[in-house]
Amino acid sequence: MKKGFLDFTRDQCTDPPPVATAELTGQTVIITGANAGLGFEAAKHFARMKPGKLILACRSEERGNAAVERVKEATGFDGVELWLLDLAKFSSVIAFADKFEKGGERLDILVANAAIAAQQYNLTSDGWEESIQVNDLSTSLLCLLLTPRLIETASKFDGRPRISIVSSEVHYWATFPEKTWEVPSALQYLNSTEHCTAKRMGNRYFETKLLNIFFTRSLAQLLRDTPVIVNTVNPGFCVSEIRRNFTGMAAFVNWVLDKSLSRPTEGGSRQLVYAAVGSPEDPEMLHGQYLNLHRVDEPSDYVVEEKGKERQDILWDDLVRELSQVDARVGVIVQQYQ
């Protein structure tokens, strides 16, 4: 599928459907990046469904604790907790997953929402450009490390746990240079200063959302014979703090779009909730799918065309290789479900 500005405008002018609801008694929900924006609004929706536990996974203890209190005040739900998670550090992701595993927690819903929109090339302490680490590598690492717990929860409680990864319609406007598929490591190339020119960094967020789409499809393929439902969702262009650091022309364009076409944050959060609890009568319908306005949409031609599967497989193999060096459990988990 191809989407242009008119398609984008039409979607933005479409009122989001009402928020989906579900019976979450006893269930555990994790939302990353839940102290503000889409994640915070989604957290309030989940809290009103009274799960057993609602975990806000946030980087800042101060802002995270404030978000916990605001969710409690807005919903009257007391089962909300802050767990610290800094996706710019692999060690933090591993510590989060280890804490979850050691606690013997059940896990029914994982909403991988946290992301940044970096315009400048900055490396994390792990040696990766920060947006590709936060939006893609660490998000993927978290999903993979928590997969066994989701599958165990399905077996123990006879459920259909879900992983919902927040992507964006901007993936329609992203492609990678042909060199990406010719070098020994596609991800290392996308991480390099050779690729991350000033012009490329202007569209870096688009690239990371395209990587989210590829990852979702690969993870869904890996877990096709398990009860876990994996999907990716477009919240639409919403009022959000993610673009607060934009400067120059990007800031101006963002200001114009915010004033003319942006969707309220709460409206965008409904999309996250639908991905996590929608279509209860046929959850399999959402497996491996890209969701938009409570419906299944086709991703970009770059993903679904004949060469798309080849690109997807290259990125998946590369991701598993890179993340296995971060935590050897990744390779074991992938091997177990292949």
C-alpha cells in the first residue's frame, strides 16, 4: 500500500472509534513510556478495566511516580505501579526483565509504546544511535525476553496474551539505501555515521517506525504456533511531547500540523488499547497485523512487496545476532520457538 498526504489527512480527520474495553480482572499489563502522552492516556483506559496489576515502565522515577498518582486520582484504581526502565541502556532492559522473571509475575499485555524522535546523531553508552536503540533494539529486546512469560501465562491461565508495538503511519514514507542489504550487518550500517547524515537524521523517526513494522512481522512469524498475539499499531499524529525538542523547519512543520491536523492524545491512545484488547471474538485476526483506526491496514509496499520478505529476514537475522551478544537468552528463545 502507498499512502500520501491526502490519505494521511483523511485519517487524521476521521474521529477515532470509541475505546475498546475488556475484562482484565487478575491480569497484568505493562506499558512502556507511560508517564506522559499516549502511554499515560492508555494507562488510564487500562486502569478503568481494573486489571490485577498495571505496570508503568518509565525512565524517570520522579515523573513515573507522578504519573502513578495521576492515574490513581483519575481512575480510582490502586493497582498501578512504577517500574523503572531506560531503553537507552540494555542493562536496564535486562534488569527489568529479570525483575519480572524473579517475581514470577504473570503477563497478559505488553504495550511497547516508548520512543524518541532524535534529530541529532548521538550514541548511547552501548554504542548505538539513541533512537534506533530506544525505538527498536531495546524495544525488541524487551519483547523477546518477556516472550516466555507471556507464553507461560497463556498456558497457566488459558488466555491469549498480546504484544502490541506502537509504530506509525510515517513508515509509509521511509526506505533504506540498497547498501543496507549488501553489507555484513544491516543494523550496524543503519547505525553508522555514513548512513546517519544530517538529512537522514531528519527522517530518522520514520526509519525506526519502519523497523518496528519489520520486527512485528518477524516476531509474529516466530510465535505463530503459540497463543501469543503480536501486532503493531498506528496511533495517528497526536499532540505529544515526543517532538518537544524539534528545532528549525521541523519545529515549524510540527507546529502547523499540530494546529491543523493533530489528534487529541486520548484519541490516539484508543488505538493502543484496541491493539491490546480489541477483537476478543477473533484475536487471531490481529496477529502480525498493522492496525489503524481499529482496523487492519496493509503496511507500505516496501514491506509487503516481493523484496520485502527478503529485507525482513535480513533485519531479523541481524537483530537476533546483535541482541544475542547483549543477552544470550535471546538466541535461546528464538531457537526454542522457531
